[in-house]
Amino acid sequence: MNPSRPFLYPPALLILLVALLGPGSVRAETAKALPRISIEKTSHNFGQIFSGEKASHVFSFSNSGGAPLVIEKVRHSCGCTATVLSSTTLAPGATGQLQSTFSSTGFFDEVVKTIYLYSNDPDHPVVQLHLRGVVQQEIVTRPNRVSLDKMIPEKTVTSQIKLVHNGKNNISFGPVQTTTAELKAELSSTGLSPGGSATVTLAVTPQPGKRRFGGFVIIPLHGAHAKEIRIPVYASVAVSPSSQTPPSQP
């Protein structure tokens, strides 16, 4: 035998070795050398919270494979969700955590927020995690918006909104504000106790030359989970005869 030449197994011997080991054994050994992401629980229900509160949860995961697991990026379904990752690389057998926080400001009713976890796991390159629950209004506005139809320029129309306190703490109101001089608002009370109610009286006076009106009533809150109440007010404005352009003379 020439020592400078590598030893080559005869074809028959190679076939025998593959037959003895089996293709399944080869695949199993290859799989052990790959990263594998394992997550205990991919969904968390935070129950019921008031709008303005934050709901937090820690998702735990591990690397059950035989190669380092790399978390390449984390993406959220909206800017209302924030995350903090404990580590971007996990050795085989190591565990990691993803701290997630949902800010419910501006949300109502049932919500589901999705977090996308990207890794180098070849079988599960993207894992979806879910935060779900129900967001309630601490102060309910009835109606939650005001829409007026066919208003006449410079003629004032009034409307009322009822505020009902569904929370557990006393809440006080700051000075009521509006986003336009055409809209005035007045509160019947300076605050509410749990179960109490108050009235907001609106006065809308559209100016000539406008077909539509839009604005907000803003009520600052103290002692509530939300910072303020924003009530949209809309109106369509009829065109007065004096504002119409006269027909051109021939």
C-alpha cells in the first residue's frame, strides 16, 4: 500500500456501512447539530384592564438543539407593544426570556397583539407570540362621538354627552379644552366618584364658508389610568344663500 495515497473503502463496504447505520441515524445526527427554539407558551391572556393601563408578560424559550440559537430580530404588530430580549444567542440547553409590555392607551374591547421572533432555527425561522385581553373604558362617553347634520353658519346648536365612571377610584377633571373656537364645552361637575356620572354640554357655531366642521373636546383626567378624554365632534354645514357665488352675467 502506498502511504501517500488515502485509503478508499471499496464500494461494497460503503454500501454495507450505510445499511448498518441507516439513513435515519444519519438524519438524527444531523438534526442534533442544528439549533432548535422551544417556547413554553406562545400566548398570554392578560384578562381585563382599563384603557391607559399597561399589561406585561415574560415569554420563556430555550435552545433544545445542538448548535447555538441566534435570535436575529423581534418585530411587533404595532407600536403599542414593547419588548426586551434577555440575550440574542443561546447555547444548546440554555434558556432566554422576552419581556413584553402592551400599552392600552387608545384601545377598547378585545385586543390581540402579535410579536414575531426571528431565529436561525431552520424549521421554525419565525415564531409568533400573542398578547390578548379586553380593554375597558374607565369613563364611558355616551355617545362616544357627536355628529351634527345640516348646520346653518353662525347659528349655535347644542348637544350633550354623558360621562359614566366605571372604575374604582375618584377621578377629577382638569379645565375642559376644545381644538377650535367654533366649539365650546362645559362640564356639569369637577370630578366623578365610582359609579357616578356627569354631563358635557357642547355648543357648536360654524363659521360661513365651510361645508364641514370637525374638532375635539379634550378633558384632562387626574386619578385615572388614562391622561385625558378626547371626544370627536363632526358636522355638515349648509351653504347659506349669501355665501353662494352669483351666476356670471352674459
